[in-house]
Amino acid sequence: MKREYFPQTVSSRKLTIYLTNKYYGKILLPKEIETFDMFRNNNPLLNELWNISIKFRGVFENKSITIFQEWIDLVANSSFKSLKGFVKGLMQDWEAIKASILYADNNGITEGNVNRLKNIKRQMYGRASFELLRRKVVLSNTG
């Protein structure tokens, strides 16, 4: 029995890299990129998703609220209901989104200290007094 033509299967992980990672050319093989380019050019939905992804990447590369607004409009006019819901959620916290685009500041150091303190607290739970916990926190902070 002769085998019928079966379309090439694609790894969802590699397709995600292709669509979202700006360094996909360094991660994927040239043959894979060629295949994904062919799929993108022949599939309007995949091409639409590609354009949405490129525009979103441009928001942070250029630190531009204008590009972000263009991205929102692109998603609003797209075929992807889940992305539309995602954008709707983003719009509810507009000021935080705007700050994350425009400023490089973050609260990573604070979050790291909170995480460290919670871990110490978990280790010490039920073992000692508050004074011993305080000493452990002070000592862990200094070395």
C-alpha cells in the first residue's frame, strides 16, 4: 500500500521559539526556520500571530507606548479571542503597564529579600523564639 502525503509535523516548543524569541535564528536549525517560514507564508493565522509577536517585541525594544497602542489595536482586530482577553486584562492596569515599558526600574531586590526571609521563616518554624529568628535573619543578611 502506497503511503499518502502527510504534512510535516512541527514541535510546538520550536514553533513558540520561532514566533516569540528574537534570537530564533541562533536557536533553530536553518531547515526548521525554512519550514516555519513556509508554514507562516501559507497560513494566514500563523502569519497574523507572527505580526502580533513582532509588534509586541518592538514595544520593549523601542520602549514605546505608541507601538504598544498599535499592538493593542492589532490584537483587537485579530482572530485570537484569548489574546483579546489578555489585552483586556492589561488595559485594566494601564499605569503599571506604561511604567514597565518606559522605565527599567523593578522591585527584584525587594522580592529577593522577601523570598529569603520567607525561606528562613519556614526553616525556623516551631523551633525557636522570635529573638533567634531575628538573629538568623541579621546573620544571613551579612554573611
